[in-house]
Amino acid sequence: MKLADVRAQDAAVRALRSSIARSSVAHAYLFTGPRNCGKTTTALAFASALNCADPTPEGDACGRCMSCLRIQAGNDADVQAISPEKDQTTIDQMREMIRSLSFAPLSGKYRVYIVEQADTLNPSSENCILKVLEEPPPYAVLILLSSNPNSLLPTIRSRCRVVRFSRASTSQTEEVLRSLSLSDDERRVMAACSQGLVGKAIGAASGTEFMEERQAVLQALRAWANGPAVMGLQTAETIRKLADPKKNDPDERTRIRRLTEMLDHVLSWYSDLLSMKVGGVQHINVDYNDDLADQVGRYSTRRLRRAIRSIMDTRRYLEGNITPQLALENLFFELRPDST
């Protein structure tokens, strides 16, 4: 696992390599960017570079030494990743991290802790982590990963070196997918549907669930747009059921995340309609161009822009206390075309 293997995040990789080459490694980093854009992969590659026994002149890991191999296998005692317990990263997890940081590294130069979803730190765990950010041991490197850095305390953000991650272009994502057994059409669709999230594209290509869910959502949208308005209730229920976790997971955070993933498909549909309406050529759902062309004449540009705002508003509502079914039903009444 090397920084050279990180795709479509050139600016972030350059910044991390530079900090190693100039011996200016910070004690705390904040990796910001959307989910599935490569933050975790980059954090592990950076940890490998920091503790590599035979680093390259460019400040990267060799990928062959015992430290690199242990980190790649996930069993290096000096590099630990912390995942939320259900929907929170707890104060007990932070206390255990601080306790471990009181001991020097076992074999590497640094002890590296990766907080995988720093957005889930609760107030108690945030205050706890501040202690180690204020007075870190010389061998400690903390990497906080966040898709919503504004949710963190300003005092935490100010003590971290920020590394920003961005969405990849469709062509960059397609290039990453060339190493997988996909047809040209499958690769083009997955690259477009991932909307610049390379991890999402790879995950979609590794199984059938993503494409099956996408097809179910888009077919429900197509049927609803051609049916009576009351079908909006049925379509809302279809999407809510698709978003239910496959396993019996009561975690509300997982349910909301799944719902927003379903709404991403809805958003892609209306974004394509708007693009088509104004003469754009870049479409996400390229395999549904005929269906989109059939529907675009039923919407005004103003209606499509309002529909997109409604979808984005609903995503925000779902993160509050509104009932998901109610939010979805209201949304689909807003998404009706101008003419039927």
C-alpha cells in the first residue's frame, strides 16, 4: 500500500510526500472530502510511508518491508484504525487511544491512529482527543477523516494540518476501472454513476448490489412519472424499503446513509433531465438516455431546478428528526412534471 497507488488525488499525495521529504510531519492531520473518495486508503498509505524501513527517495513506502506488509495486512501494532461503535466514536475509544499513545512505537518510527469517521466524535470524545492534540508525544500521528469537517470543534480543526480530497473526473474513474473485468458500457456507466468517488465505483464494480439498486430506483422513477400522482406514495415506499439495511442493523445512521444513497440516484435522474433540457452533453445515466429523452419535454427548466433543490433539501431533512417516509412522500409530490 503506497502513496503512488492512490488514484485521482494528486494534490493530497503531493502534500503528504512533501511533509515526509522535508521532515515536517505534523502530529495531527484532518483529511476532508466526500465519502468513498480515497481518504482511508491514503491514510494507510501515508502510515506505511511514515514507518517504512526502506522508503523511496520520493518519500513513499517500499511496499516490501515487514512494516509495509503488516500495515497492508491490518495487523501492525503501530498503526491502528478506529471505527465508530454503531453511530458514535466514543470517549472510551479515545481514552484507549490516549493510553496506547503513552507507549513508544514497537517497531516503527511513529504510532499512527486513524479516526475513520471523525464526524461521529461526540462532545465528550472531542474534548478527550483535544488533550492529545494539545500535547502530543513526539512519535504520535493522528489522522482524522471527515466528510463534514464543520461538525468538529474549531479547536480540533485548528490543531490539524488539513489535507483536502476532491472528486475524480469521469475519465480518471474510468481509468481506475480498466483493471477490472468490465465491459466498456459497464465501465462508462459505473464511472458516471459514482460521480467522482473512486471508492464508490470500485465497490459498485465488485458486486451487483449497487447496479441492482440503481436500476430499481430508476425504473420506479420511470413508472411513477408515467403514472398517476398518487403513485408518488408507492415510489416513496419503494425507495424506503430499498434503503433498509440488508442485515438486521438497528443503527439509524446506517439507515439515513442508505436513504441518501438512494436519493443520489434520484438526484442523478433529475440532473440528467436538466442537462438535457439546457442542451448539455454530459449525462450520468447514459444507459437511460432514451427514457430521459421521453420525459424531458414534460418539465420546464424552472421545474427541474426546483426538483433538484427539493431533493437536496430532503437529504438535509433526513439528517434531522423528520420521519423518512414523510420526507420522501413530500418529495415526490414536489417532483411531478409540469404536464402528464
